[in-house]
Amino acid sequence: MVVAVTLNPAVDKTVVVPDFRWTRVVRVAETFVYPSGKGVNVARVLRRLGTPAVCLGFVGGMTGEWLQAALNAESIPHDFTAITQPTRLNLTLRDPVQGLECHLVESGPAIAADEWDAFRSTFMRHLRNAHWVALCGSLPLGLPEDTYAQLIALARQHGVSVALDTSGNPLRLGLTAAPTLIKPNRSELAEALGKPMDTDEQIAQAIRCLTQKGICYVVVSLGAAGAFGGTKDGIWKAVPPPVAVVNTVGSGDALLGGLLHALLTLRLPFERALAFAVATGTANVLVDGPGYVDAATVQGLQAQVQLQRW
């Protein structure tokens, strides 16, 4: 079981406007609405690949009610903590003619002290049945920047492995708690470490340093170029085949979901799990919506991922 934590989930709305122009009235060709947030997307991928997962986090207002109903429709288990303020709504504008994709992301609700206490109780209860915890995304207002570090410490006390996928100070402080796995992208890693990550060698050196400090798995996503990944035993680069991109939202989340599925359920060695993860992230760009990957497509792409020992 994977407990997928999204402290700041969202309802994601995508509007497709071919040949977009700044005019007073813009006609939308298609609209897609999804329950989302990074941990929600990870849970969706896990469920679609065959690994049990449950979503935790905060929800409130009409958007929060819609998000939970939509997850029910997808048969994705959840145990959210109710809050007073509404769940955020994010908007993506996609123009397939110009190749434009613009994301308008709300900051989200503020969390009160009693709401945080209620979440911690729920989190502790789910640790009893968890093999992994995935801590994903931004922190909502009202929570301290060391929130993920606190949750990592709680999980470690219960012997549960932790994957951390966030950015900025929450990532930097989370690193001090030594999560089992981290999955930043290139720019997030550079910001957290205060060092440039412009070259492959700089990324590889950062992975070496982090694994020497007790982080078992370090994966750095590179977008269309795939991902670097390493353990104390070695570093690999996984490069996906070229594909026609439909949607980029949630591809990093799909990569993390694929990685956890490969490690927990398939029990693959790390380098093969990395290739599977990159195939999963690539499968995500072929479909509308974050995390709506097809397991057969992932298997087909996995055979085409080039795995290089670094």
C-alpha cells in the first residue's frame, strides 16, 4: 500500500483553444476537468498499474466535494481531512496549433492548527498499513516549511519508506530528514542544493553526494530527455523514445508512480525500475489528463527506453 499525500490538492481544468489570440471573446474547443494535485496523480498512476494506493490531504468547499466525488468515480480510495477554505482550482490553456501550454495555478487554502492536528492523526493511522508514503507537491498556507521533514520523521519511526517530491525550502528541509527517495527535476535540485545543474556530470555528482548522506534513491527528471537516477551502487540515465506530445501535465507524477510500482510491486532492480518509471512518464504525455496512463502502453515504451550506466 502506498499512502499518497497531497496537502494542497486541486481541481485541474484544461481548456483547448486552437490558434489562441488575445481578444475579448475566446471560443473554447474542448474542456477537461480532473481531480488532481501531485499525490493524487501518483495514486491514479499506481492504481492504473495495479498497486494499491490511498489519497490523503486537505479538501474544502464545493471544489473539494467535486474532487472527492470524481475520485470515487475513478475508484481511487481517499481519506481527506475537511477544512473550512475551498480547494484550489487550476487552469491550463492549451493551443495545439501554436504548441502553447500555459498553467494558471492558485496558491490554495490556508490550513488552521486544528485542521493540521486532524490530518496528523489520519496520517498516523494510515502508517499502520503503509509500505511507502509519497509526499508530493506544494505546501498550503499556514503550514511551516519543515512540514515534510516532520512527516518523514513520523514515517521513519514506523519503518515506512518515504518518497519526497516537492521544491524550494520544503525540499531543502525535507532532505535533512533523509527520505528514502527524492524525485526533483533539474531546476528544483539546483535550487535546493544551491548549485548549478546545467550538465549531466553536475547532476551525477549531486546524486553521489545525496546517496552518501543516506538517501537510498535519487531520481532527477529531465522532461523529454528522461531522467537520471542513482543509488550508492551506481548512477544511470534513462532516455525515452521520441513521441508526439499531447499533454505534459502530471508527467513527473506519472514517473514517480511508475517508479514506486516498479520497486514495490514488480520488485525490479533500481536501474530497471528507473527505465519503467521513464516509460510511465512518457506514456502520460500521450493522453489528456494527469496520470491517466495505460499499462500496456507503458510496457511497450519500457522496451524502447535507453538505459546508460553513468
